[in-house]
Amino acid sequence: MAMKRLFYSQLVCVLFLFSPVNGQEAREDTTLAAVDTLFNDFGLFTSNEVLNLSLRFDVTEYMRKKPKEEYMKAVLTYHINERDSINKELKLRSRGISRNSICNFPPISLNFKKEDLKTDEQRKIEKIKMVTHCNSGNEEYLFREFIVYKLYNVLTEYSFRVRLVKISYINTARKNKVIDSYAFLIEPLNMLTERTNSFEVENMKLSQIFINPEIMDRVSIFSYMIGNTDWSVPGQHNVRIISMYNTDNSGRGGMVPYDFDYSGLVNTHYALPAEPLGLESVRERFYLGACRSDDELRAGIKQFSDNKAEFYRIINEFEYLTEKDKKRMTGYLDEFYSELDKDVLIRTIRRECRGDL
């Protein structure tokens, strides 16, 4: 029953996202048939099929201003096939902190018109984050970061789902000049909380002690595996805190990490390790989780041992990664699993663990 509710929920989301192109009466029947197919086959964050989109707006102004507060008008088009497409008017602005200053083409926040939101299901996707290519020639960064989200999806349902997009940015300021690239969409938090029967906790004074130990260890070990020190619980930096219904009544919350571009596994040219840690590169790992007993650590590590083959499969079977990138990513994981197999990881955690971040 729950799966059926989720399925129909996503169909309603699609009804909101895309509406038929106006002014095409001669193709009305064809378009409606295509829409029906879309509703039946499309799952925004449950399908691995690459979406084919266009985004029409003033790209020149976006790249010049990188607007974080003021929204720009745009039209999003979903290309069903070579003949049929569906349009949706929306507003957009840039998002992110470091990427907004570093990237020529920073990540985008897509904001759909509130007057178009007729139901509660539609309101779940009022805003969607889209990770872009940052700078020309940097598509490998977004592919690698996309993979990191997919790896964390293997470990838990309390993770942001992502959808890869092949996108054409149509610049209305330059005679509709087109920039063809890739991007990926990130599941909105309210969709995540809906499917996991949880709710967001907005408290900027939390520390790791308030997070469920099993979840805290999972995030900490995963962050160590991918070489990510760009996160913390206080201030909720690159993590969202949630509370789950029907828990063990411990009163502790959960945590969902995101934004992995500063991790060693993604290894962007602009990424720097957290300065207080004294690391020379983001490829150096450092454990930022809480201290635990050896038995507790082994219990947390087991999930990573059990899913090793799946991690490698996801990387090696992703067609958009070059063979060079696949070798670099799997080689970086090799180092982690070498530590794990020799119990070096447990000794490292004992030395570096903390509970104040």
C-alpha cells in the first residue's frame, strides 16, 4: 500500500512540474498521448533514466550577477521525444556559498509558481535544487558528485535521491544561443521526509550527541570514506537534521548529508580541507565523528564491508565517467578498504574522534 501511495504521489508531482505546450492545437492529441505516457512511466527520483530538459532564460545576466536573492524568469521544457515537449514557467536563482563565488555557472534553485500549486502533493516540489557544471569543461565534477549521492543511497533511505539531466541552457539575451551540458536534480527535503515518515528539525544549537548513534556513525564513516570534512552538526553545515516517527523513543534525531564537492572522492580543483585540521589536501582523510567502543565501531563499519561490491559496481557501470575517473575513484576507495581490512580505521577513529562538531 505504501509503495502504491508513493507511486501515485510522484505522478501528481509530474502533473505539477510540466504542463502541455500552448499554441499547438494541431498536435493536441499527440501531445496528450505523450503526456499520458509521461504520467505512467515517469518517476522523478525513482528512475535512473536521464531526463532531457531545456531551460530558457537570460544566461548572460545569470552568469554576470549570480543572483542569490532576486529571482529570474525562465521556462523549463521537458523533451518527451523529437516531436513532443512540455513547458513550465518558473523562476530561478543561484544557490550555494563557495560555488556561487567560484563557478562561472553556479548551481541553480528552481522555484515553481505558487499559484500553480493546487494540491499538497504539488507543493512538495515547489523548489528543486539543480547541480550544474560549475565551469566549462568541469562536467566530470558533477558526474563524480552524482555518484557520491548514489553511494550513500545504498546505505540508507534517509538520503537525498538524485536524477541526472541532459540539459540545454537557451540564452534569451544572445539570440537563443545554446549551452549543452549535464546537471542533476536533488530531491527536496519535504519529499524525503514524506517517504521516510520523518520531519525536519531546525535547531542550530545541536551537537553530535543529539543524533542517533547508528546514524551518526554511518554519516561519519561515509564522510571518512569519501574524504569529506566539509560538514558539521552545529550550524547544520551540509547536513539536514530530521526526526523520525516510530523510533526507539530515544529522543535523538537523524541526519542527511549533502553537497559533496569538497570531498576527496569528487576532488574538484577548488576544494580545500577544513583549515583547523591541518590537512594538505582533500584527498587526506580525517574522522570527524564521535568516539565509540570498538564493538560499536565494528557494527558501523560492517555496513560498508557488506556494500563494498555495490559501491564499486555503481562507479564502474556509470557510463558518463571516463575510465580514468573510474580508476581514480575506485583507487581512492581501495585505500579506505585497505584501512578497514587491517583494522587501521578503528585505530584512526580512536585517535581522531570527537563529539563537538
